[in-house]
Amino acid sequence: MSLADRLRSWRPSTPPLPQDLAQLVKPGDPEWFARELAIAVAPPWWFWRFMLRRFSWLVSIFGRVEVTGGVPEELRRGPLLLAANHIGDFDPFVIAVALHRAGVMPRIMATGGIMSAPVAGPLLERTGAIRVERGTELARHAVRVTEVALVHGGHVVAYPEGRVGLAPDFWPERGRTGMARLALGLRVPVIPVSQWGAHEVLQYGNDWGKLRTLARALVRRPALRVHIGPPVHFDDLEMGRVGDANRARMRIAAALTRGLRPLRAGELDEPAFRDATRPTTAVAAFPGGVVPEDIP
């Protein structure tokens, strides 16, 4: 076997799959499903803890990481859904560092394309990242892995928008109801994680321009701001009741928008950094970052 073949097939060892979860794996399921279930119930990987503890400073090479807010200590011990606005390809690194500073070990939901990449994909999978095959029948597997991770006390980071936000003014879109349904069904706290600045490090388009923006960030070191807000209030909502999943979704978008306003002071109308490769085909949940007072 050539070195290239070995790199393509390499992956870290996976913890054993408990017998009670083995029955969830059916013939025809993708080969990674059993691995992700096993990782979801296991404690955070020692190497992931080591990297966050010793090498978080690498993210700071590309910008100044500034974190405000935090996660209450009593919530760090149990399951958490952390809802983040998605502004670019670099923001998962910023969010991971920010949450580690806040005492959280993040398991980040990631697209199938990234998870299928040689070396990087297997490493990301082993950290507890959850594969999302958007727009396919396999998307339901991400829900099951997320449920298992949460039941076993995991801290799962998800993007309610389901993609990099495409609103012209960069305010969060209303997103989908998947996270809201998980929160209502499992009664798991949702913590809003608003962030700004990471979009300046890597442009949206997948071309050589990514290297240009990366080099620019090395010189300019933009502020990479993250605000961890208080839990979103869902006490009056119920899973299965008509309209409640949508109400929960809008409350998550409202919390993200409120937390984002102070992070982008001076850029409320439009971002100062202009990315010509980024489409502007969507509508923000709250254009201009203005959240009505009647939304909790």
C-alpha cells in the first residue's frame, strides 16, 4: 500500500460501541455511523483535550480572540446544545477555543465533505464532531448521534442556520427547527454563542482567495469576538404542540442576534469586511439586528 493510500485510509482508534447502542446500527447504515455512536458516548478524547489546552494559541495567530459571557458551572456538568451563528469556514476553530476557555468540551456538527477528507476528517470525527449530510437521507443519522451525545452529557455545538449565513447584512437567519426540536424533546439547555470577525480570516469562496484572506489576517490580526449568552427560555413551550418548534427557533435566532449587536458595534448596517465571493441570497431573521420586544 502506498503512502498516499495509507493516509487516505488512516484513522485513530475508536472506542468500543456499547451493546445497548449496537442495536441502533442497521444493515445499510453508513460505515461511520457505528463509530460516531461509540465516540458520542465516550468521554472527550485525551488528544482533543490536550490540543485545546496546549495549542489554542494557534488560532490567535490569525486574530485576537476575545470572549465575553460564560456557561454557568452547574450547566457544564450536564448536556448542552450550543447554538452559534455561522459566518465563515474559520469560525469553528474560534468557537472551539472560546468554549474551551469557558470550561466546555465542544462536539461540533460538521458537513460530510469535511468529515470525509483524509486525515483531517478522521481526526475531527474522533474529537466528537458529528457528521451532517445535508439534503440527503443520511441527515437523520446526525440527529440520532446528537441525541446519544446529549443523553450522555455531551456539549454539542450546532449552527441553527444549517450553513454559513447568506443574509446581505450578516445578521443570523431564522434557521431550521432541528435544534429547537432537539431542545424541546430532550429538555436540554440551549446556550447562544454569538461571534464576529472570523469571516475575515477565510473568504467564502473556495479558491486561491482563501490564502489571500488568511495571509491578510496574519498581518492585520482582526478581533475574533465571541459572546456566550444566557440559556434561551423554553419553559412555556412543548414538543409536538403546534407552532412551538417555530417559536423556539425564533427565540434562538433572537438570542444570537442580541448577543451579536455589541460584537459588531460600528458595523450594524453592513460588515466592514467585504467578501465578493459570498452570495447574499437570504434574509436575516431580524434585519438590521433589531429584535422586537415581544420575543422572549
